[in-house]
Amino acid sequence: MVFCINCGQQHPDGTRFCRFCGNQQPGEQLLQRLRIEAQQIQSIRLQMQAQQNQNNPYQQRRW
Ligand SMILES: [Zn+2]
């Protein structure tokens, strides 16, 4: 099952348009791309957090 990104109603997989609000649903390719982007952002965040933990807190405040 998928959910409409606009109105939040449930749809069977593969629905192109929302039955309730007419919003176009993201395709599988787009969803996959978004998942990859989210993973990349998460890994960058983890790296930044790791660097901040290593850094001196006084140096952090300068930027
Ligand atoms: Zn909808």
C-alpha cells in the first residue's frame, strides 16, 4: 500500500493519480531516488556529527 503525498489517503500499489484529490503519485523510480538521497543526507549528517564530536567545542562556535 502507498499513501497519497498530498491528502494522505491509502492507495493500492501502482496508482498513478490519487482518487481523492487527483494528485499525481510519485513513481517507483522517483521513490527510489528519494530513498537514495535520504540515505546520502543521513550519512553526511552522521559524518558531520562524528566530526563535531571530535572537534573542540570552542572551535565549533567560530563557524
Ligand atoms: Zn490525495
